[in-house]
Amino acid sequence: MKYISTRGEAPVLNFEEVLLTGLARDGGLYLPESWPTFNAEEIRAMRGMSYQQVAFKVMSPYVCSEIPEDDFKDLIEKAYSSFRHDAIVPLSQIGSNEWILELYHGPTLAFKDVALQLLGRLFSYVLNKRREKITIVGATSGDTGSAAIDCVRGSKSADIFMLHPKGRVSDVQRRQMTTVIEDNVHNIALEGDFDNCQALVKALFNDLEFRDQINLSAVNSINWARVMAQIVYYFTAALALGAPDRRVSFSVPTGNFGDVYAGYIAKQMGLPIEQLVVATNVNDILSRTLSSGEYKVGETIPTISPSMDIQVSSNFERLLFNIYDGDGSEIRNLMENLKQAGVFTISDAQLTRAKETFTAMRVSEEETKNTIADVFKTSGHMIDPHTAVGVFAARKIWLDHKIPMVSLSTAHPAKFPEAVNEVTGKHPELPPHMADLFEREEKFDTLANDLATLKSYILENI
């Protein structure tokens, strides 16, 4: 499998190179040259398989033969050995033909673990083989940071620098990052919002001299391997609900577009997905874009679903590349318009193509809170605010109630205890392995939103 940049001017790479590179050198994002596909019989044959077995089936076309099959199977087994549920990502029913997919049973209680536990092991495997070391710099709106830190903590092959927006993540989210006291872990509270964090990370990647100097790599969903690992749970959920002989719809609380884009890929690979709901909070750039075609950056508004407080959704560029038939020059023009004017417009024909798969909705803070309360009252399930955004949107724009609707539950409710307790009257407890989180020592540094300052900090601490 070869990988190409969405902007069409970077070298074609293999899987190992894409894994370590992250962002393409032309500023684009890497994608496979073509989608591997499964027919109905091949999907049917996955029924009854474990999550790990399905993961190998789905991901191996992207990875093997660069990584031998037995080695890749071993990496998958080790990646999911730390999850607290044997099903890895179990389904729970919350209503008639309505389900949530629990993606929070990994070590840091969020869906990012599903990809990052594998990514960390892929990094170690490839770096040990090459006898290389990398510097990971990432931006987090809440959950990526702790999952990324957990997957490389103590590694001899990687230093990690993680930026989070100061005061704009929950206390649990912050402490999951800042209480990891390892020599290779560096937490940065940036004076700004998530988009500022993400912009600095992209600026580092676009400074090719500095990038090469520190051997820079990425764990954000700009890294193809992150998105690849997320494809798997669409398959396991759909199989459990009758695929390929039954179509399934999904609702995805969405900020950076990577999670819902993985569902789009699953559909391209042959999974019978009827509807993909893009559920946003009041930071609604994606729902506005998919409705009108205008992608216009606004001001980020803090919410009770902070992981979605994003205005620039990096992975949307990958979808643009697909709906523009892989025309890198078109994508370069759109991204240049965004850089210069803070806006671009998708042509009518391309927007129509996107709407064939995606429906989108903006969910208010009040609607989010009401959904947490309603799901708890009617099913006994506690859900976090991000999950509630997905559930509310699913219920409002569910096109065919005969088709199962699965809302992705992206974080454990205990990561957002104040919001959940406010509307349910019950305080969600952290699992035993995290019960002492608020007693642990914290370590982080506060930096200004300045590229030169960040570069100096990295060079001093690497």
C-alpha cells in the first residue's frame, strides 16, 4: 500500500514512513492511494470474531506486508490487553433500535485509547527496527493528550510534548496528562484555545529544518495510523447488529472530524452504513459547512463538551480530497483561501457528494444537558456531554428508525463529573485504577501562544 498527500506535492510513502512522518511535507495529510474493499461474504465471515481478529482483518491491507502478519497480530493483542472490557468496545442499548458504542474502556477512559494504544506499539516496533528516536508534538482539546502520553510514557524511543489550552479542559482531563511524571513526558498549558495549539503544531511540521532537526512526529489524527485504527469499531458494531445483511447508521460527536471520517472509510471498504450523523456542539463549523458549503472559521466558545471546542477541523481536508476526486491542486487552493481569508466554499457538486453520506446538526448546551438527564432517566445509563451531543443529533435526524442507530460514546462520564452530576444528581465515579487521580502530583509548564517560545522549550527539554 502506498500513501499520497491530499495536496499532491509530497513524496509517496509506505506505511512505516507515513506512521513516522505524520503531516506531509507539503502541509497535506496522507491517505492510501486506494481503499481495500470487502464483499458481503467476506464481511459475513467476520461474525463471531474477537475485536482483535476483526482489527487484523480490517487493518492488515494498510500495514502488511511491511510489518509481518504475526508481528502485527501480536501488536494488536498487546494494544488491547489493557482494556477493562473483553469486548473492547461493547454496545449498550438505550432505546428502541438505539445503541451507544462504549469507546471508553481503555486506560485513559476515552475513545482515543482505541487508536493510540496501537499507535504507541507501532511506533516502538518501527523505531526499534530502524534504531531511531522521534520527538512527538501534539495538541489536545482534552482526550488525545492523556491517551498519547499513556501510550509512550517511559519510552526510550520517543519524547512527547503535549499542548493543551490552559483552563479549557476538564480537571480530570488535565490531571490525566499532568500527573504522568516521566522524563520523556512534557505537558504544556498554552495561553489560548485548542485551535491555537493545533496551529502551533502544524507550524512546527511546516518548518522543515526544525522538523528534521528534532525528527518530529505526530499522534494527532493528522497521523494516518490514528484514523486507520478507528475504522475497526465501525465494523465490530455493525457486525453485532446484523451487517452485512442489515444496514446500520452512526452518530458521531465531532470536533476534528477524524472519528466520523473513519466511518466514511468503513463505508468505502464495503460496510453497509446508511447514515453518518456529524454531531457538533455550538462550535458548529462542520454542521454549517455540510449544510451550506461555506467553511468559515469563527471564535471558539467554551462548552461542557470541551473536546469538541474546535473551529479548524484538520481531518476535513481528507474528505475534501475524496469528494474532489483526489485533485491536490483544488485542495491547495481551498487551504490557501482558508489561510488567507479564514474561509472557503465547497462547490455544489462536491457538497452534494458529501451529503450522500453525511447529515449534520448543531446541539446547544441546554439540549446536551437535557439529553444526559433523559438517557439516565429512561435507560439508567450515565453518558458524558460529548456522547449526549451525538445522541441528541441522532434522535433528531434519524432518517429510518428501522435501521439501528449507534451513537459513539467517546468518553467515560467520570471525565466530566460536574456536568453529569448537575443534571442526574449522581456523581460518576472514576474506575479504581484512577481513584487517587486528584491526590497525584502534577507537572506542567505554561507557555505563551508563540512559535519561537515553543521551539526553544522543545530544544531545552528534548
